[in-house]
Amino acid sequence: MSKVKHSVATRRRKHRTLKAAKGFWGDRGAQYQQARRALMHALEYAYRDRHVRKRDFRSLWIARINAGCRAAGLTYSQFISGLKQARVGLDRRMLAELAVKDAKAFEQLLAIAKKK
């Protein structure tokens, strides 16, 4: 029986890790051990922040909608409640876009929300 050698697999694994860590600060992008640790850390943050990003955007949309509502003398919760009662099916992302880019359309939604 011959001895099993792992050099090809090891080299490939190390190359893959260093390629993923390219651009990391200092030796973290050049030395395998440093790169491996930094990459594990980075991947944990990437996993977590894919979920955090959704929360952050929702908060941003709500802040923009609220600003548009307050300018018209209505609170955010009154606005959303009024739209729900009027069966307006726009999500917060679209409402925020309208509040920022299309004031006339947003004013019409405010009028609808105030009626209810």
C-alpha cells in the first residue's frame, strides 16, 4: 500500500481561502492562518447582516413615510391605519418612494388615509 498524500487538496483549499480573503487588511489577505480566521469572522457577519439589512431598510422607509405624513399633519400610525382601512395595498418601500419622489401621489394617499 502506498502512502496517501494530501498536498493537492491542501493547496487547493488554502488557495480558495486566500482568494476569498483577497483585499483583507494587512496579513489577513496574505497569510493562510490569518486569512482563515478573518474569513470565518467575515462570513459570520455576512450571514447576520443579510437579516439586519432588511430591518435597517424597513426603519429607513418608516422614517421617510413618517416625515411625509408629519408635513401634512398626520402621524405615521394614523396614515398606515387609514390606508389599511381603505384597502390600499402598497408596501412601505413603495410608500417611501412616493413620499420622496412623487409628492402629488403621496398627497393623494394622505387624503385617502384621512377620510378613513
